[in-house]
Amino acid sequence: MASIGIVGTGFVADYYMRSLATLPEVTVAGAWDIDLDRLHAFRKYWRVPAATSLDDLIGRRPDLILNLTNPGSHYAVSLACLEAGLPVYSEKPLATRLDDARHLHRVATERGVMLASAPCSALGESAQILWKALRERVIGTPRLVYAEIDDGFLIRAPHETWRSESGAPWPVQDELAVGCALQHAGYYLTWLIAMFGSVTRVSAASAEVLGLTLAEGAAAAPTYACASLFFESGVVARLTCSVVAPHDHSLRIFGDDGILEVGECWSNDAAVRVRRRHVVRRRLIDSPLTRRLRPGRPTHAKVGRKGATAMNFALGPQEMLAAKAEGRASRLDADLALHLTEVALAIQSAGDGTGHQVIASRAGAAAPMPWAMGGLGDGRIRG
């Protein structure tokens, strides 16, 4: 058995609890939140023990800490846990300042303590099938990627009515203060980094286009961002994030022999499709028909749809606990967490997009999940 400590019992914590139910070998050593009413509601609903303080939770020596606090608290909470020698899986972003993210990376590295950050959907079925299709050259050599993470006209959405399973309100102020790129770019960035290597350069532009003023007069972060990302492998991707344009979470990878397509990054079993090209009457056309690619064997536990997502949030913690138990490096590590944070911050803080931003950090190469390596059915993805 392995134990997990939870810091922060707000909206996203319920997603983790519902996902942790797929791991009967994992127990919750305790949960802590500075909002005692929220902590009580969470403890009562999920029937988990409450800690009396962060120090109390750290003193219980869980195998892994889940840092699910508000983004502004991510750095301080993760630092306290790392300095106490406890592995940390943090909700995104790892930190809201690059210097803080670098400090967390340095502390984790020097002390030999595991550190990772969300999102973990790159370990999920759709991302792994897509990656396997690329390794098997289903579309030949990939050249260009278009990725969209648009979430609709957020300020007109009835977000004041959105509640988590245990009753926590959706944190609209945090979402708008942190910004759409820092909050959401990682859902596709992690996929692309796994498939194409680290990002070496970013050319981006961002803006706050809704004229928002937050509580106490604080300025809102950019509500639109668009970036061209240059990967070590030579692939180039265009990534767009907004909370203005209609909902669009599509990904298209353009290769020499066709197109790979995914319609949703917030679902672990979203369809991965291949679209071929044909020459018809001296014209090159993309086929109106697609073929769905499926795994040849079972993949991982799925979690039913809750709100806008159908993701197993426990895939990341599960991977870290497995790596710790097996004495190996985790597929989600501190290098990836820092690299993801640096790239996302470069996208969000781009302003008018003058010039390239060079990315200093690098993420190491990660292995595919075992079920997505050779031996899926006949060794190839089947359509």
C-alpha cells in the first residue's frame, strides 16, 4: 500500500479523489486546507482524515504529496514538502514565476526528491495512441502541428453555478488571474514534448482582450495567446489558447502521408483518427473520411465524465508511486515540470510577440507507457 497526502481541497481536489478510486492500493493519509469549512466538507464527503496543519500532514510521512492549492500557493507548499524530503505532484503551474520553478527544480534535484506537475494526460490512452502512430510512421514524417485550446466566452458562462462534487465553487478569480496559457497550454504541450522533444524557441503573442478587472483591482492575465513552438526534432507547432473563442480542443499533426487528428485533450479516450490524401482529377484532396486508431489491448482505468473533463487525474500520481516502488525514474519528472512551466510562461508573457524567446530548460526523453509499446495486438495500432 502507498499513501498520499492532499494539500488543498478546492474544486480540482474532487477530480483527484474520483480518480484515486481507481487505485485501491493507494490510501489518503490526510488532507489539509487553510479554509477549514472547505476542509470539513471535503473530509465529510470523501471520508478521509483531516490534518490539523501542513506540518501535521508532512509529519504523517505520506509517500507522495498532492499539491492542489491555489496557483499562488504552489511554490511555497511544494518547497516546504520538498525540504521535508517528501515527493510532490503539483497541480499546474509548478509556479507562477520562472525563478520559483527553477528553485523548486534545484531543491528537488539536489535532495534527490521526486517532483512533477500536472497535467498527466500525456500518459493517457489518446496521447499514447497518437504517439505510437507517429513512431509507426502512420503519416510518414510529421512536419507541422496545429493545436487549439479555446474554452468559449468564459465571462458569460454561468460559472457562479459551477460546483465540484463535494460542493467547492469553481475558482474563476484564480483562472483569470493566472491566465489561459499558463492554466491550459500544458494539456497539449506535454503531449508534444513527449513526441517531438523539448521546445527550443517560442515566438508568441498574448493579450487580455476582454477588458477585465479582477477583485481588489488586480489586472487579469492574458485571455488570448498564440505561439509558434520550435522543437528539437525540427517539428513546428502552432498553439492557441483563449477564453474567448468557441470551444475547440482539436489537434492536427500534418505529415508527408496524411493527417493525425484528435478532437479533445480533456478526455483520455478521445478518438485518434488518420486522414489520408488522394490525387483526384489532378487535384490533391484530403479524404473526407477518417479511420480511427485503437489500441490492441487494455490501457488504463478510465474515469467517467465530470463536468468538462473525462480524465483520470491519478495517472500522474500513479506513475510517480510506481517509479518510486520500482526504483526507476518517473516519466513525469522535475525536468519536464520546469520545461513545461518555462514554455507556458514564455507563451503567456509574450505581449506583442516581438522576437523569439529562447528556452533554456530541457525535458529528458520519456518512455511510452508499457501497453503502448511493441505488443499492442499484432504490434501495431489497429484501425
